[in-house]
Amino acid sequence: MSSQTLLNPEIFTSLNDRIEEETAVRETLTQIIQRLERAVATAQALLSRVHGTPRARYPALIEQVEAAIGEQREIIGELSKTASNHPYYKYNSKWSRTVQSAITTAIYTAWLGGFPLDTSPARLGRLASLEDIGKIYQVPTNLKDKDAFHITIEEYLLALTDFTSDLSRLAINSVTMGDFELPLVISTFIKDLFAGFQVLNLKNDILRKRADAVKYDVKRVEDVVYDLSLRGLVKRPTDADTEMKTGA
């Protein structure tokens, strides 16, 4: 019987090289994502000020948030460049939640009147589309023709479910600021958004549950409007009542 081994040691040498290469890629992505997380946290901190800011001062706040999201844009561009060198679905779970949070800050800022686009003029109460978000961050969306970094429909929709929670909180805090009109607009908007979710045929279990939970945000805002109505602080909501002037 021959003592010569049948195992080729080069197999494990090759596997080790691949492991080291993947480890290096993951470490690079982790560093980029950590920077993005800090940029998102900065934008979130600025947006939290809206709960104590009169609407007349929104433009100054929006300018600060847009600058913070500009930093996000640069980091996401770097992430896109790095991630596009590798199979998208191999690593996308590492950044998906952070990108989703970034999208939420962009949606919120656009709703408050930021990010004017040729196809979507800036105004209070505007919903930025998936395509708008792609333009804001200067990256592809819902990419199907090649394996590269992009913002997915699921990330956008999940960001919307986070946004409704922010709006329900804003409806409550706007009352304490003496703004009784804003809850009416939020109520109309969030109801329309929930109705939009209802027509979607969602296959993702997490997304379906999160979308279904939007109804609780709708209920919270309805309670605010109902209380204002009982106190005679607002008229019964109509189309005319829910049209707001951006500079109001």
C-alpha cells in the first residue's frame, strides 16, 4: 500500500486565500457602514429638533439636515463602489438596515419640504418616491439588469414604515407647539400611505407585518385629530382643511 497521501494540500491553501479575501472585504464594508451609521445618527438628531421647531423655522432646520444627508450620500457612494465589486446578495445584509435608516431620514426631510427635484418640487407633505431617493443618494434603485449595489423596493418600503412612526409623534408634538393644522395633514397623509400599503401584494413576512403595523400609527394620529375636534380647536377635516401652505 502506497504511503503517498491522496489529499492535495493546495486545496486548503486556496481556501485559506479565499477566506482571507472575504474577511478583508467584510472588514472594509464594516468600516464604511460604521461611518454611515454615524452620519445617519447625525441626521436623525437634527430631525428630532422638528418636534420643538415652529413650521416657519423648518427651512433653516432642513438646510442642516440636507447637509448631513450630503455626508450620507458620499459614504453611500463609497459603499456602492466597494460593494459593486462583489455579488450583491452575498454582503447586502451587512448594510441593508443602515441604508434603510438613511432612506428614512431622506424621506422625512423631503416630507418637511427639503430636496427639491425637477420631477418632484419641494413642498411640505410631499412623499419622495423610490426614484427620488435614488436621485438624492445618486445610486441605482431596484436594479435588475446587473449584479451591483442598489436601493431595493423592500428597503424603501421598510423605511416608510419607520417614517409613519415619526409622523405620529410629530402630530402629537405639533399640538404642544400650538400648531393644530399639522395633525390634520399628517392624518390625511398617513391614511393614504396605509391605503397604499394595502394594495401591495407583499411576499416578505417582515415587510408585511411592518406595513400592517402602520394602522397603529394611523390610529394614534386619528386620536389627536379627534381630541382637537372635540375641543373645537380645528374644523371638521375636509380637502380644504388639509391643504397647507409651505411657509405657514
